[in-house]
Amino acid sequence: MTIKYTKDHEWVRVEGDVATVGVSDHAQHQLGDVVFVELPDVGRQLQQGKEAAVVESVKAASDVYAPVSGEVIEANADLENDPSLVNTGAETTGWFFKLRLSNPAELDALMDEAAYKAFVEGQA
Amino acid sequence: MSMNNQGRPTDIRSTTNSAVPDTVTGNRGLQIEEPLIFEQDASGRCGVDLPEVPAVASRLGAVKPRAKVGLPGLAEPQVVRHYTRLSQKNYAIDSGLYPLGSCTMKHNPRLNEKMARLPGFSDVHPLQPESTVQGALELMAELGRWLTTLTGMAAVTLAPAAGAHGEMCGIMAIRAAHEAKGDTGRTKILVPESAHGTNPATAAACGYAVEAIPATEDGRVDLEALKAKLGPDVAGLMLTNPNTCGLFERDIITIAEAVHAAGAYFYCDGANFNAIVGRVRPADLGIDVMHINLHKTFSTPHGGGGPGSGPVVFAESLAPFVPVPYVVQDKDGSFRLVEQAGDGPAFGRMKAFHGQMGMFVRALSYMMSHGADGLRQVANDAVLNANYVLASLKDVMTPSFDGPCMHECLFDDRFLKGTGVTTLDIAKALIDEGFHPMTMYFPLVVHGALLIEPTETESKAGLDQFITALRALAERAKSGDAEYFQAAPRLTPRRRLDETAAARKPILRWTPEAAAEKVAAE
Amino acid sequence: MRYLPLTEADRRSMLAAIRASTVDDLFRDVPKAARLSGPIEGLPNHMGELEVERTLSAMAGKNLPAGSVPSFLGAGSYRHHIPATVDHLVQRGEFLTAYTPYQPEVSQGTLQVLFEFQTQVSLLTGMDVANASMYDGATACAEAVMMANRVTRRKKAILSGGLHPHYRDTTTTDARFIGFETVVMPAAPTGGEDLLSQIDGDTSCVVVQNPDVFGHVRDYTDLGKACQAKGVLLIVVVTEAMSLGLLTPPGEMGADIVAAEGQSLGNALNFGGPYVGLFAVKEKLVRQMPGRLCGQTVDADGRRGFVLTLSTREQHIRREKATSNICTNSGLCALAFSIHLSLLGEEGFTQLARLNHAKAVQLADKLAAVKGVEIVNDSFFNEFTVKLPKPAAAVVEQLAERRILAGVPASRLFAGELEELLIVAATETNTESDMDAFAKALAEVLS
């Protein structure tokens, strides 16, 4: 099970044909206290790079893009009650949604952990 | 994820030394704690005395009368005290300098309040026969004449209820004008990065794609970038002038020419008209349409967030597209309202009735008080005051741009680099010094913006005191006393508030259930 | 100039500090071609208070104040008695001259008022949550439709024929430019319209008014259920907030959004503005709501306080993705509304509503006795429609000559149609002798 990252700071973890998506720990730090997460409805078809969710801190709202294409099969209901999970467990309990991959090849273009780390450091 | 750069620090840095002295009541001298009206309820108490209801047979039809609303009962003295105490927790122009950039918080003359309350204006129904409201229509026509004369424009609508509503009106007129020409291929509105948030929100609401125009090093629109984006797909440009960095767009006439050459219209956000009123007529700059915030330039009170009023002036190019209703004067000298758009190019309506009449009276009262000579002096003094603040702070803070400013001066947070103090902290410390903070973190084109607009109604002595306070704070921040700032404000009715908690679990109203829980917990 | 504190000496010393020789130097970025060398032509120079007061009083004197004669106008703007306390408190400079409460530490007064206002509006409408006000009822209505479009991701609104035409037109203006569809039902002055059959898969909402523009009192409970079954939002418009003291609130009838005009409480007629739009929704819709919201929280010392919240919906954060471009609200008018309602309380508000209804019943009886006059309504609150044997606009003009403001001709609202209909309102301000004078004069004009 590998984790991959986008330049827009989403992560995706794939098991079989199911991908779990969230925002990176780095992104969580940049956002500050997350107060609300708007998640996609189950059944929605997402396109890679297109808007999938919205994450809000007190003074900022940011779009979260789908790192890969697919159909949403689950949204993290826990985030509705406790959006702070994004801060405390960005890459674990604070996941956003799961989707069924429609084009696994899209994963190839994403960064692995080391590449993402270097990317973030390069941005700073 | 698109990282949005509007974010600013909102966390409360807790401090051990509470600012609250230990009184039995929680009151602190003139600062008196005040419960919600709902917490002062006693059933059967009432603040009005009404006549008995005549016995009649109900004509409500099949609907059953309502059993209960749930409002609290208070007597008149309690109500007076409640709102008086609450008012004392507010900072206001009447109490001191309110240098919010782009908001033009100037003195609100009380004559204007008195005029708006003349029964001939305040006690007139909007749908009375026109023969009984000739004075009201005359006032609207006269206000329109002042606005078109001051801007050099051909036509005006008074209907929009606020600046953003005026923007909507202007962009609708632009769309209507393109449609009337059969030109339907224009899908974009260009908006500079420094624009107020309402500009892109308005353009997007009207179905346009918004394209940002970058700023140059000197804080103005990048003319070459603008020209590169202009084309047959551009419906218009929305530009604030003077812009939100407090700078006059030097190339504005060239910009207007380029916009027109591309077949597009030039919308000007008139939020900063105060800087140039009486000195420059926007029509002479090539602007096609502009809204005017009566609650900024023409001093109608902000009232804690409204009501505003946002008349829009139109050049000849867009004059046929003025929305209904509007006032016309007939040959016999009488006034009438055109209330139906009919089949002509006019569109509308944008709200119920004829506009914010109460604001029209106040604004005209203000204009007549100043006259053409006084309004020119308004612009002069507003610009002089802002430049005086800029000149007096530029050695301790970091101005974002060189050269003179217009009615407001912009600093960024480079002077705070490495101090651990943020723009927000400076603002909160300024509150303890008895001033309302400046506009913070706007415009977005500089980091940690501090935008100061003193307005013309501040005295030199008042500015000097503000400058002294801000200089001292800047120096204190650089001396490494970050903790002082992070704990500010200390002397206000409430200290920093937990905005994260408010947004995570929104409590947007009082409920009897919550009140019962509170009692149980105590 | 009495509003300008700088003296010539101040100006000289400030210019010296800036190192500018004249103030004109500060305007050097203005293109030469656009610089005016002196005061703008065609406008007078400054005036003293006395002169301004004289000029404006002369204009005001050309109007006929509604309170100076028997007046029965309504149709979205109502003349009620406003207790003296309201205007006194509204004019406190700390309320009048404060800005939007973006700095909560120095704005707890305005913020607590807004929190209380939101609660009052929620209670009146029977809804879960209300915002801190909109420009007016008509813009609130249009915003409600756009919100329904967002929530349902559909684009067609069905507007009842009983909706105030100004509200309808405000909404259709937005529809034209913002790009959504409206189905406008024909005016139904005698009641009855089939809204349900208009609903299809594209419908986002149905907009109804209660009491409707002709004054009919409606029960929308069944419509609400039907809408819910189809995933369509029910928007209930109220133009006479006083009616909420007596009628079933929209929340109890299944409204998803309530858009109302709050002028009747605390706010004078003002020839149509400024007024105060009320906007209330069901809890689950709160994040799709336009306008400012005030919320409760605690400060650094743990004490209760208030802040503007959920502001990521708004234009200053979301810019082109905002739920609405609205920035300004109607704060001071909301304050007047809130103070008036605090004075009234449960007892006063409900009694005042009953009083309004009783006055209208009395008036209806008196007008029904006039030959040729027919009361159209079988139900009403404080406003109803009468059918006259001749065009109402002319009758209203003739009555105005007799110094009676008789009501609103329906033709003024419906672009010349329904010319025999007159919409008449009565409030607590109308005495029995006002009503007798109206009935008598009407009989004379019709005879």
C-alpha cells in the first residue's frame, strides 16, 4: 500500500481499486484550524484535477481536487462532527473520501513521499 | 488543493494574566456586563401599552391563530438600559479615529439625520399617488443631478441598495448592452488582483468567468498584461480607482482606450471616490459605468453594517440601460416615476420600491452642506491626511509602494519580520491604545497588509496621537516584546474571541433548551 | 467648512512634513487632461445648516405625510406606530456610526444585537436559523431562489401569482442575468392556483407569499409536503412581519427558506427604503445561506462573546465562489426592528397583531357597505383587496385630492392590469373616524 501526493497537496492511498483521499499534513499546517469540510456525495464521478471537496478554516476556504478519477464510494462521516480530525490526523483519521479508480494509470504521474517532501521544501 | 492566501492567524494565544479584575458582578466600572434580552424575560411584562382589541369575528379563514411566538417580556426602562449598555461596547466614529482603509469612515453629520426624519420624507409611503410625493421625487432628481455632475456622467440609477448591489447593476447593464448588439461571445470580465472581493463575486454571479490582472511593482494594473487579455471574449474590465492600494491608476485613460478598442466596457468601482470627488470627473477618465457608495463618500452612517446605498452613474454608452425605476421631469415641471421596464433596453427592477430614500436625503444634505467648493476640499484634506500618516510612519513601518498615496496609505508586514508579531497583533494592540484598527490583510497583493484611511474629518492633533501610538507599537514590536502583542487587547469588554470554536460548532441563536442546560450546569 | 478640522496652518505644516509644496503635488498621478482646475461647475457652493434645512424642508413640504391624513396603503410597506425609544436608541452614535463588526473586541454591542436579532427572526418565522439581515424583502426573495438553486443543483423557480410583483421582478431580473429559469404564475386575485403541476425535474423551488399580495391568508402545509417529496424547496415570503404575531409561522408549514420584509417593526415608511430583509432557513441549509451571520463563542478569558462566523461563505473570502456578492446588510434597520420587538415582547407583539387584524375587519365591513364595492377576500390579516366599479388608480387620485390615501391600485403593481382592484391595509394607527372618512369619501367618489 503506497501513498502518493499531488502538487496541490492532496494524498491518495490505494488498496486494490479503492483509493482513499485526503489533504497532506503540510497542507493542514498551512490551513490552520479546520472548521468545516464539504465532501462529495457518494456516487459522484470525479475527474482527476477537478474540484472534489472544500476544506475551510476560519478565514479561508480551499478547494480540494481529485488526485485521480473515479466514483465516490464513501465520504468520511466523522469529519462532519469533528473537522479537527483534519488537523490531528491529516493523513490517517482525517481522510476525506474513498473512490473506485477508473484509470489507475493516473497514479503514475503523482509524487511519492520523498518526492513530495522535496517538493514542499522547494516551495518554502 | 488550492491554497487560499486569505488566511490569517485566528488562534487565541492564551495568557496567564487575565485582564479581568475580580469584581463580584463581573462589571468593570463603566463596562457593564449585559445578559441577552431572552435572559431577562418575565412573562406578562411588556414595554408598550396598547388599546384593547375590538371584538370582531376573525377573518383569518381556515388558518388557526398562532399559539406562541416565544419572545421575552421586558419593560421600557429595561429595554433602554439593555441597548444603552450594549452600545457602550462598540467603538464608533463618534468616539474616535476609525481608519479602516477602503471604508471611508468619516464624520456623520447629525443635520443629515434630522433631515431624513422630516415627516415629509420619513412618513411617506412609496406607493402614494405621485401628486402627493412631488418633493420626494424632486429630491431624487436633485441627488441624481449632483451625482451626474460630480462624475460627468449622462445618467444615474438610485435603485441599488449598496455598493455590491450597484456593482451587480453595472455588470447587468454591460451584459444588456452587449446582448442588445447581438454580441453574445463575451464571456469574461477582467478584475485586478487587488480588487475588493465583491468585484469577482459580482462578475461570477452574473455568469462571467473572472480573469485576474496582475499588478506591477508600483501597485498599479499591469497595462501590458491587461492588453494581452483583452479580446472579443472580454465583456468588461472592473477596476477600482483610486485602487485598493490607495494609488491612482496613472494609465487609466490608456486603459479605457484599450478596453473600448476591444469592444468592452469599463466598470469603475467607486468605493474610493472620496479621494477625487470635486477634483476629477470619472467620465473624463473614460469610465462607462461606476457605482458610488453614499455610505462612504457622502457620509451616510454605516450603522454597524448597513444600510448602504449604491447609486450607479452611466456614460452615454450605457445610459439607455439604466434600470427601472427612475424619475423623469415632465415639461410642466412635475416629476414622475418610470416603474415598468416595458420593451425598451431598460431592465429591472433590482429591489422593491425606489431605492434607499432615507440615505438619499442624508447624502443630499451632506452635498449641499459642502457644495462644489467644500467637496473639492474634502478630497484635498482626505489625501493630505493620508499622506501625512504615510510620511510620519514610513521610517518605522514598511510602505508597500513609493510616492504619494491618495486617500489611504498601504503598509505591509516586512517591518515585523522576525519579531513574532503579526499584522493582527498590531491591530489588536492598537485597540488598547483607543483606536479602531486599520484594514488588515487587504488588499491581497501585499503580505500582511495594513491599509490606513484617516478621512478628511480627522484633525491634525488626532492624527498625531494615532501616529505616536503606532510608532511606539512598531518600535515595541521590533524590540522583541511579542508577548505583549499576542495578549492584546486587554482593556476591551471582551478579549480575543475564539473564532475556530464559533465556526466548528455554530451557535447562531439563543434557544430555551441551551438556556435550560446552562442553568442545570450551574 | 464646519466638517473639516484642518486649519490652513495645519495644512501648511503637514505639506511641509510630506515635503510637498501644494496639495496639487499629491494628485500628480492624475492625468493632466482629467484634472479640474477649480470647483465643478453647475453646483452651488457650501451652505450653513440653516440654509440646507430650509431647502430640504421646502422639498419635504411638497409631500403629503401618510400620518397627516387617513392612510390605508400597504402592499409591502406598512405604517405602524414606532415607540419613541426605538429612534432614540438607534441614534446613539455607538450604533449609528460603527462599521461592520469585523473587530469583535470593540463591537460586542452590535454583535450581541445581531445575535438577538437572529434569534427573534427565527422565533417569528418558526425557523431554525436566521441571518443578520438582507437589503430588503425583495432582494431576500431573490437570494432565497438562488440559494435553492445551489442547494438542489437545479435551475427553475416557480413564482406564485400571489407574490408581490416587486419581489417577482427582482427575482426575474436576477434570473435573466445570472442565468436561471422562472415560471411566473398569473396573478390570482381571487385565490387558487395550481403550483404543484408546474413542478418538474428541473424545479429548485416554489415561491409563495403569506399573506399574499392581495391579502389572502394561506396554509401552505400541503404544498410543503408535496415539495419535500419532490426534493423541491418551499420558499415562503412574508411582506408584513406583523402578521407573524397571529398567523401560523412559515416554519410550521414546512418552509425551507423564509424571505421577509421586516420594515413593519421599528422602521418608518421612508418612501420605500431603507428597509430590512429577513432571511431564515432550516438548520441543514445554514452553510448555503447568503449574508452575514453572528455566532456565540468565548474570549481568551473564557467569557461569552460574539463574532461574525461562517464567513468563508462570503465574498471577501471566497471572491468569485461566494454564495452571494452581498457585503453590506441592513444593520441599523435590524437594530430598530430588534428594539421595537424587545419593547413589544410576547404579549405586545401578539396583541398588536390581533389589533391589526381587528382594524382590518372593521375597515372591510365599512367598505363592504359602500355601494358598488366588493371585498374580494374570504380571508385576510390586515390587508385585503376590494373590487371597484371603476379604475382604482383614478379613484385613488380623487381621494388623494380629498386628503385620503386610499390604498394601492393593483394596476400600479401589475403593469396596468387588474385596474378595478384596490389593495387596502389597516393598522393600529387607523382610527375608526379615519375609516368612516374613507368609506364616506369613497361612496362620494363612486356615486
